[in-house]
Amino acid sequence: MSGVFQVESTIGLAVYFVLLAVKIFALGSALMYSRESYEAANKLTKTVWCVILGLGVVLSFIPLGMILNLVAAIAAFVYLADVRPALAGLTRRR
């Protein structure tokens, strides 16, 4: 029976690290765009997104439970699915 718990623990750890990587990537991406880009895309300000995503990364290291980690992951996915494409559509990369 301990083999089942070992597999479950391994999968949980893998999911934790994948979600942590997503949150770190979202925060790095949020830092790359200018304040004006956020205003032009009609999204929350750069400061607000950086605080939300930064808190999400920090909360990942504090053992407060899966709920806060899940909320932080959802915020990162919202940024990556909605805000980042809007910002990327406004700016040209050379």
C-alpha cells in the first residue's frame, strides 16, 4: 500500500514544481513590458500584476495549504492567457 502513496506524493511534487515554474515565468513576463503597454491594453496596471504574481511566487514557498497555491496558479494562468497576449499584440519585438 505504501507504493500508492509514494506515487501520489511524487505526482504532487511534480505538479507543485510545474505550477511554481509557471508562476515564475508569468512574473518574469510581467516585468518585461512597460507601464504604458498595460494602459494601452486596458488591463490592470503593471504594479498590480507584478504584486499579484510576486505574492503568488512567495506564497508557493510558505506551507499555507493548497488553496492559496491554487489561487496563485490561477492568477498566473489568467495573466498568461489574457494579459500577456494583449501586451504582446501591442509591442514589437526586434
